[in-house]
Amino acid sequence: MKRRNFIKSVGAVGASALLPSTWPTAYNMESMYKAANAAVDYNGAQIAAPAIMPQVINIFLYGGPSELSGNLSNIADIDLNSQNSYAAAFGDRILTFDDDGTGDNGFITPNGFWRGAGGLDMQFMVDQSYMSVYRTLMKRKDGTRSHRESILMSLKGSLDIENSAGVGTRIAATLYQNRASFEGTTTFADGTGVDMDNMILPFVSFEGDTRAFAPDPDFAVPLLLRGTTLSEDLEDPYTRQNNENAEALDAIVNKKLVDPAYAARYAKVISSNDLRQYLAQRIGNLQDASLANLPTISDPLDQAALGLADAVTPMSYPDNNRYSARIQAAVTLAVENPGSMYITVGGGLGGWDDHNNGIDNYPNRMNQLFDALKAAALHIKYSTGTTPGGLARTTDNIVINVFGDFGRRVNLNNSEGWDHGNNQNLWTIGGAGLVSAANAGAPRQLGKVVGRTLRVGTPGTNNQVTEPEPGSYEAEPMSIASTVYSYFGVQNPQIITADAERNPDGDPAIDETVPGEPRLF
């Protein structure tokens, strides 16, 4: 990647609240009631602090991708009942197995992935135990197929989409309100101790404003624990260094800062300026480290997957790929700054709303996405070494989660696309060292495909979808949020996804010890 500057945007995330009038109206009483029901009981979280702080990269596919790239297990039945033929649209090989590994005989990989739509890279990562796939992320508590509602449910981890905080904000609030459980117990991946008052870029968005960092109306997290925005180029258009009058501005500000009268009157401004300078220095250290080459790859299978001929040439992300820059930036931040605990990537990775013309667009996008994700998995694996501070670190605490608004129907419609559905895949990469309450304290398991599906709906109509087969493992989308909370040591994560009115029991973390399904061949 080219020389990059990290964008600092540690501005206020907090929101102002309107006081109700002296005589309450029906409207503001209802709003107050809903807000109270959505309040999170952070102090009720039971904490078993992890030894090493997790780092989560949340890649959200806005628009909601079809599940088919990761699940062709029902394709024969789907094609038989679809309004339009899959064989005619994608070729006969979409119905047959790739049993010799060349693609000549078919496009269905051993685990039922779609060769030609990211399936080869998915199969590689499952075979190498770099990734697991959960095929039955099914919305049952609220079956809405609206983009807005579905996006907010996922990014807030809550059925209450109007009054609740984002997942990143909930992590920050949980950590801060339970800081005594972490400080002195948990370290970052480079061995440094956790100090809630000295966090550097703990919560970062590579998509600008995101509801994942929506503020909590009942608790304002400290400034250093709020979401920060970075660009994929890691350049800071707001820094004073980009202003031709930077030196003069700094001289004026510094002169004011030493004036006792000014200091007494504007203490908060001075504190903010000191914080800006402190972060700028620390971000500069990360910027310098980001100039280093990507790691070399020692395993011949991994070399082949990236098209490398030896263990000397550094790896690279794929060129001419719309996803490479942003995903590489997110992974680089996680690797170089172990204190970055929750990183969101989404805007700019769309759109996945393939109501029409999915025949070409969808496979091409999936190929590019998983080519970049394969590089990300290997970037993480081979980046054990030293951080900008010169400390040794592990990287098996870094996990990448990939999912979207919802799934899509499996009927190929008359516009050569798919309309909204409720079942989708969760692709989860890395993080082999993470433990979860749902796993009874055991590390999460990789290298498997979990969940069985079947086609349902009237043949020859548009309303055909996949659903979890009876007896199959399944989870709600909010369970992804609960799983993330459990990585941070929350033993009862459902309490953080619960709200008294709509979801009083909350949602449990995903059980990552559930066995995978057998290969198709």
C-alpha cells in the first residue's frame, strides 16, 4: 500500500437529549418508555476477563448478498422449481460437483461452495482451518426484509433499532463499566496491560459514520472509547500538517495555551488540544510502521493460494480489486495496533442488493471479496512478530466476521436476480485463540460448515427461500453481537442484546463447538 496517514476523527459521538415538557405528552411519554426498555444492564454482565483482548473486524455487506456462493447444497431442488433456469443462466456445471478440482466437471466444491463465485477461496480457507461458515443465520424473531430495519438490527445487535446503542458502543460501555475486571488481568496481544484511560484507536470505522457506533442514550462513553473514522488510504485531510499555515496556527495556539487566564477559562479546550496532539503522535508511529512490507509466506499451500513461488517474496493483496485497499487497511490497523478492538468495514463494499442482473455482477463481486479475504487471513496468520512499539505479539486473537442485512430468495427472478429473504451465511475468519462462554470456555473451532438448509415455497413462484432444515443448528443475526461480547469475557451476553419490550431474553452467543456438516463428496 502507498504511504498512508491515519485519519483522526475522535469527535463527539454523544447526542443531546431533549427534556420533556412540564406536562408530558403521549408522544414523549412513549419515547421515554421505549428508551427505558432499551437500556442495557452493563453492570449485570458477568465478566470472566480474557487473558488477551480480542480484536474484531466486522465486514458488513450492505444490501444483503445471496447465500448461494456459500451454499449450493440445495441447488438441484432450487433449479427444478425456479421460475428461471440456473443451468441456462450460469451453465450446467452449477448443478454438478467439481470432483477433480479443475472445474471441468462442475462448480460445486466439496463443502458445497460455488466455484466461480468465491467458492474456491472459501474451500481453501475451510480446508486450512482459517474459516468456518454458518449457513443458518435465520431471522425468526423479526422477519422484516426491510434494509433499514435489518441493517440496524445487525449493527446494533438489538431488535429495538430506534433507542439502542451500536455494537461497538456496547463493547466500550461494557469494558468501561467493568474496568476493574480487565485492568490488571487482561493484556493486549503485545503483552501491554489494559488501561481504560489510555486507549489508542480502540473503536474504528473504515466506512465513515456507522450505526455500529451509535451512542447509548443512557451512558456516554469516555472520549477515548468512542468510534474514530479512518479512510482506506489512511490519509488525514483534516490534520494541520495539510494546511500551509500550520506552523503559524500552532504558534498562535501554543501561545494561548500558556496564558494562565486563558487556561483557567478554557480548560476543556486545552485538554482537547492536548488529546489531539497525543493521538497525532501515536497515530504517526502507526503510520511509520505501515510502510513496512507485508509478511512473507512459509507454507507452500499458502504460497500457492497467493500465487507466490517462494518464501522470500512478500505477500500482496490482489490488484484491480474493489475490496483490497479497505480490507488491507483494517487488517494492518489490527496487526500494528493491538489496542484496536472493534473495527468496522462496510460502506464501499456494496452493493449486494441484486434484484436484477445478478448473473454477472454477483459472481464477480464474490470472487473479488473472497480473494481479498484470503489475503487478509494470511496477512493475519503471518504477521506474528513485533508491533510499532517493538513488542512481540500474537495474531490468533484477530477475527473477521462477514455478513449482511439478510439473505435473499433462491428463485431466480425475471430480472435475473434475487429478492429479499431471511436466511444468510456468516463467514468467520481467524481468531483461533478466542474463547467464548457459549463454547464452555473452549477456543472457537474453525475449518467447518455448520447448518443444513432446504428449499421452501411454492414451485414456479418468486417466494422461494432456504430455511434451516428441522434439527439443524441455527442462530439469530443478533447472536453475532452476543458472540462478540462473549469474546470480551461476557458470560451472559444475551443480557446486552436484550430489551424488556421486544426481546426480553436476548440472544445467546453462537455455539462454535457445534460439529460441521459432512462434505458432499
